[in-house]
Amino acid sequence: MNIYVLSDIHGHYDTFLKMLDEIGFSNRDFMYVLGDVIDRGPDGIQLISDIMERSNMELFLGNHELMMLNTIEYLRKKEQGLIREDPADERLTPYELWIHSANGGLATYKSFYRMSRKKQDDMEKYLRSLRLIRRLKFGDKTYHLSHSFSLQKEFGEELYFKQANKLQAEKIVWESLFDKYGDPEAKGQPKPFAYPNDIYIMGHVFTQRFNHKDDEGKGLIFKSDNYRGYKVVDLDCGMALGTKSSRLGCMSLNTGEEYYVDLL
């Protein structure tokens, strides 16, 4: 049995299928998909539907799936007359935030609302059932899987979206170690994560952003044994960019081997 992990497919179903072929993924294997399968690309709903039906894949909630859930809740309440909008309020609604060009949710939104109400409800229920974090023991290592971040408080082996409060969920899917913190070992600096010996595997921030690329300018999986005091792996190789530098990265937890498929 091989265990794989990848993240940030961003609506590119054909690239995802090619990755499964590349790694020889079979019914004996298992894959963790660390969120952001939707938006920017055209096939986000198809990706969710596919993963939902596979018993050997687990999807984690990412910030784009959270925007989708927030929009569904907002539009349902609006249908029921439970929301009165203030014309003077300049903040974006959850719907406006999701479909904003910076987030690229319009294609996903249209695909979702073309489905029957029954399929919409089933998919919403599935997304609300997802994990935010799983700590997975593998040999002498503990892998800490999430879309992007973690918590300062200990929570055990796993944390589901339905168990977390709103602020915790937003923190885990939106914040990033690559953006927010200095050296946790420095005097007076906060320690953002509760488990200092875990290997934190995440996505969310494409590695091209901090110039981690190959000779052709394509994103590479980033690994460090001491990034601001933690062992980290960033799997996001820039599928959201939609450029020649974009590709999907995947890693085997069995061997640490990396696999790449260019954006199709």
C-alpha cells in the first residue's frame, strides 16, 4: 500500500487524472488531497464528485472550499429572507468574495448550481464533514496534514471542520507559516504550532512565490527540516497560476519520492 499526498489542484481534472496515471494509483493505495480542488480551473465540481466516490481518497477542507460553503449558507439564508443587506456596507458578501477574480470561484459556482438541489445538498453535507487536520503516524514520523496552518493548542490526532469554531477553521485554511511568523526560537516570538516534532505537510502558498523552482521555472515541492523552527513540506506547485510554471506536485509518504505533472 502506497500513501500519497497532494494539494491545490484548482479545478484541473485532466492534470489530476494524469497524476494518478503517473504514480500508478490503484485500489490498494490511499491519497490525501489537502484542499483547494476547486476554483480558477473549470472542473472543481467534477473533482469533488470524483473524490467523494473514492473510498481510498480523503479530501481536506481548503480556503476555497470554505468560501464555497460560506456562499451556499449565505445564498440559502438570502432565499429565506433571513439576510437584510445594508447598501452602505462596502464589504464583499460571501458570494462576491468567492467569485472575485482574485479567488476565481465563478466557474465552480455555475457548475454547482447547475446540479439538482439533491446533489447540491449531498455535496454540501460532504464538504461540511471534512477534516481540517490529521496527524498521521508513519513509522517513527508523525505527519501533520492540513491545507495550510495549525493551532497553538493541542487537539489530539485530528480536527474536523464540524468540531472547530469559525475562527479556528479560518486560521487553519487561510493563514500560513510562510507569511506570518518570524523565528519561533527567537526570544519573545510566539510558537504557532502545538506539536514541534511533527512534519507539517501543507499547500496554499505556491512555491514559486518564494522562488523555489526548477531550471525551467516550474514549481518544486518545498521541504525543510528547520523552517522557522519546524519541519515543513509545501506541496503547492502553482496550479492556481495557470501559467507555464504551473504543475501538480505529489509526494509518497512511504518513500518521500516526488512526482510532477505539468498543467494540461
